[in-house]
Amino acid sequence: MAHQPVIVVGAGLAGLACAVRLRRSGVPVTVLEASDGVGGRMRTDVVDGFRLDRGFQVLNTGYPEVPRVLDVAALRLRAFNSGMLVFRADGGRERVMLPWKHPRHAFTGLTADLGTPVDKAVLAALTARDLAFPARMLRAGADRTVLDELRHWGMSPVMVERLIRPFLAGVLLERELETSSRVFHLIWRSFARGTIGVPALGMGEVPAQLAGHLPADAVRLRTPVRAVSGTGVILDDGGEPPAAAVVVATDPSAAAALLPGLRVPAMRAVTTFYHAAPESPLGEATQVIDADGVIADTLVMTDAAPEYSATGEALISTSVLGTAGDDDEPRVRDRLEEIYGSGVRGWRHLATYTITEALPSMPPPMPLRRRVSLGEGLYVCGDHRDTGSIQGALVSGRRAADAVLNDLSAAPQM
């Protein structure tokens, strides 16, 4: 093994997962991060006593890599209900819950005005198949758009428009259902198997836990990198630290700038608005989705995680697809008033987070594994190398670390 460290550029989930795996294998590692903290897109700010994640995010314990890499118990996960409330265009509200997790609501999905009995049988069969099949079989299935896949299964347009399209809008950050059906089945399986929630102290605790497995001096913040090679990097300040190998673990656009010729996917944007209210307008930790499409989803975060508020007030997170700003807040508030009632007029607008590169686009044919080894001592990882998810970020970090370890062990010893 080399005495020089492996340099990981970027302290997001993928970079940290890579660094931790290398460190545990006995390889010295240095993580260089341009910003003032770890986490990349996954960070939590404290504003007026509220914990605000930078864009709505959740941790899904159904992702296979999560229990392998993270100590979920130490994160003190605060769970959301496994289901949703669908707010219809006509003002009606339908409840759909996973019956094996919420027996009290076992029949609500059957009676909900969201599709025909055949539609509901199709959805049950699809879910049972995804639960029963190993992930490798889902990855090997035919790949087409989600919309074509639902048609293949025989689901009617009514069910698609009233339930599937609005639900997946908040998951895949697109409404056209043009994402790969393989990705859809893997995500659907994880939602059916896992618990969805947030750490008690915010999503930023996830990368913080990973960084905690590294020596304090292994992560260097405020250290932007200008150029990379297989033998080291050039910093913005002119420094040129050498390396046994270099792993680029930045966001896709930054990775493409450092690695000319790297093919990266288009990225999808989302904007999250946070409001404070004297009390919860819902009284339960259930996601509300908007079948009319004005918003993607809205949740009362403190109904699941009271620790998100130090004041005892309720914290409401609402997301819309694409880029928006404070000027759009009145339009969002109007829709929230239709969903939650007139009390919304008294809510305080705390912050707006626009995440321009929130999720990679994943149309078919979707390669579920893109190469992480670029040759000559250079590697790349991030959810754009696997699937656009926490699962994809963590797996890509592991794959990059394993590629580095394999190459270092095969290199002639000096």
C-alpha cells in the first residue's frame, strides 16, 4: 500500500463513504472540501431555532447500503407514516397507507377515489412482485419509461394521474414519468420495505456521522481544487499536494470541470419553502401530495421530529419542482391555504432553498452502474455514477474505494 494518501475531492455522501472505506482498509486518506462543511447537498441549517434541511430530504432504511454504512439507531430516526394524503384538484383528500405498516388504515386505499378496483389490484401485484423479487432481478428487467411500464401492467390513466404521477413527482423530481422503470421498481421496493424519516437533529447528521469515522485532520474544509491528476491535485491557492490516487466526488458539473470528457446527466431542480406555524395544521406525520401539481409535496416536519423546532412551533416543509424564489412564496402559500385552511395566512416564511442540481435525470436506457475508474490513478463517484439517491451515492463511494484498493494492491511496491 502507498504511503501517500488517497485524495478525495468533495465531502458529500459519496466522497465520505469512499474515504471511510479506504481508511478502514488501512489506506491514508485526505478529503478536500471547497465549502465550510461536510455533506454536499445534504446539510442542515439552524434558523430562528428551527432545523432546516437544505431542500426536503429523507433517509430510507429500505436502501440496502444504509444499514451497512450508517448507524441508524445513533441517528435517532424520526419516522414519517408509510403512506400519503392525496389532495385532489376538487379539494377532496384521499388517504393511502401501506396496510402491513398501518393496519388501522388497511382499507383506506381500497376505498380511496383514486382509480378502479382493477387499478388497485395492479398496484398490489406490482408492489408484491417488487417486495418478493431480489433487487438483482429488478435491475435486470426490461427498461422503459415509468409511464410505459404502468401501461404495460394495465394501470389506467385515472390511477396514474390521481396517485402515481403526483407521488413520484416528489421522489423523481419530474412529472412526465420519463424515468427508467428499473429505477422506479428499485425505489418502489425500498419504500415498501423500509422506514422513511429524518434524523432527530436534521439530515446533516448523516454526513456528520460518516465524517466522524475519519481522523479530525483528514477533512480539510474551504480547500477548493483547481485541477486533478492521478498523482495529486492543484489547489486554488497554488498548493500541489501529492496523492497515491485521486477520487473526484463532487457534484456532476464540478466533476466534469475537473475531468474533461466525463459524461454527466442532466440535473433536476427542486425548491423547498419552510414556514413556521403556532401549531401543526395536520396533526400527523404524513406526507401530503398535490394531485393538481401546484406543489410536489408538503409535510409538517415537527409532527415526526419535534427536535426540528426549539420554540415548540410547527415547522412545515413544502417543495415545488424546478427553480423558484421568495417571489413565488405567495403562490405556494395560496395552495397551502387550500390544503391546510385559513390559518396558513398567519404562518411565518422562514427560508427558501433552491437546489438546482438536486437529482440526476434517469431516463431509459439507464445504466445502473457507470464506471468509477477512469485510469491513470483517477476515479469518480457520486449518485450520478449509480442511481440518483442516497443509496446510489453510498454505493458509488464504496465502488470507487474498492477500485482504488484493487489498483493499489496490484501496483508494484517501491
